[in-house]
Amino acid sequence: MLALLLGATPLIGGAQQAKAPAEPAEKVDPQAQRILRQMSDFLAAQREFSVRTEGTLDEVLESGQKIQMQREGDVSVQRPNRLRVDRSGDLARLHLFYDGQKFTLQGERANAYATTPAPSTLDATLDMASQRLGLDAPAGDLLVSDPYAALTEDVCSGSYLGRALVDGTPVHHLAFRNRDGVDWELWVEDGPRPLPRKYVITSRDLPGAPQYAVDLSDWNLSPQFTPQQFQFTPPRDAMRVSFAEPGKQGGQQEGGAK
């Protein structure tokens, strides 16, 4: 999703419609599980919110050299079926719109856009974007209706690493390992608003163990959204293109419409 705190990348697994939630394995520290549950339940209870994201994405070259790409953006969510992402970075300047009926990705630099009919819920749309279009939101698991189920679906171990600070905010530092070759860390705000403040995903089984890291700030849990914010109106001179199929030339690193 997504940068999302959201970007589009095939390197790291993103949002998916979770199966029925299974309680994490016995190797998960109870305190880590409790804080993750609190954060997930709090997020799930928010009907609408916006958040600022600043992140980095590793790209491992054929030589083995690891290059770090910068990206930042703003994410707006209105449940159950509205999403907007405005993201800029080293590779592209993108805008994503989902209004409950259509999913649109606009590449500002190329002045092009791609649009497709979308399911009627955000969960199903994120799943469709991942499976059919090859567009993964690395932090998309935080946007679905049941973050706990999505985050813990493949967890085999987890640890509570103690208290820390993120941008001066007291947080709890959690670390988890999945069976599918992914490690991830989460920093959860301490206090009455257990919001995620930092999220790091490591693909440990890929060459160079690339990471996606994102800081989440400026949380607004009472935004004043209008329907027009989630609807895409193409600029007069913009070119409409088709979403590239996953694996085709041009790839899905930036989602077809660069």
C-alpha cells in the first residue's frame, strides 16, 4: 500500500485480506502480544484518520550493493471504503484514490493515470491491488479493518524490547518474526492513544535482506474529509494508461503509471 506510510513495491509483502485470526505461537512474549492487540483494536475503532509518513526502501543491486530510496507522503482513510495516498520520493510522485467504486493511481511526473473498478471495501481493494495489480502497500496491514489478524497471521515469535523514544514520544518497542521470511518491528505510542509510530519490515530471505522503514507522525483522528478528496478527476491533458500486469516489463515498483 500503499507508503502509508504507503508505496508500491513487490519486494516486501503488503496488505492482504487476513484469514481468521490465529493467536500467535507460544514464542510470542505476552507483553508484546498485549500491546500489539491494544494498538490493533485502537486503530480498528477509528472510523477515519490521516497520518504523515516518512520512509526508506532498500533496493539491492545485482552487484549486491544496497541503495536506499526515500519517500514521504500523506495517507487518509475513511472506513469502510475510502482511501487516498499522496506520496513523493526518489522514483516517482504518486497519488492514489479509492472512492468505494474505483481504484486510481496517478503518476504526476509522467502526467498519466490508470484506473480500474474496485471492490466495495478497503480490505478487498487492498487485496485486489496486491494480487491482481502487483501493488503492495508495505504498511497496508495497519489500514485494514482487523490489523491484529493481518499482522499476526504468519507470526512464529515475538519480543518486547522495552521502552524507547520516537521523535520525542515515549513508545513500546516490539519485534516479531514470520514464518514466510519476514521480520518486522513496531514502535507503539505509550499512553491513551496506542498508535504505531514506526514500522520496519525486513525481508530476511532475499539477497541483502532489504528493509522498508516508515515513521508515522501527525496522526489526526478527527479529520474533516469531503467526498471529493477521495475522487479522482483527471487533469485535462493527462494520459490514461493501463495497469501493467505483474511481472511485465515496467514492473510494479511504482505502479504502472509513473
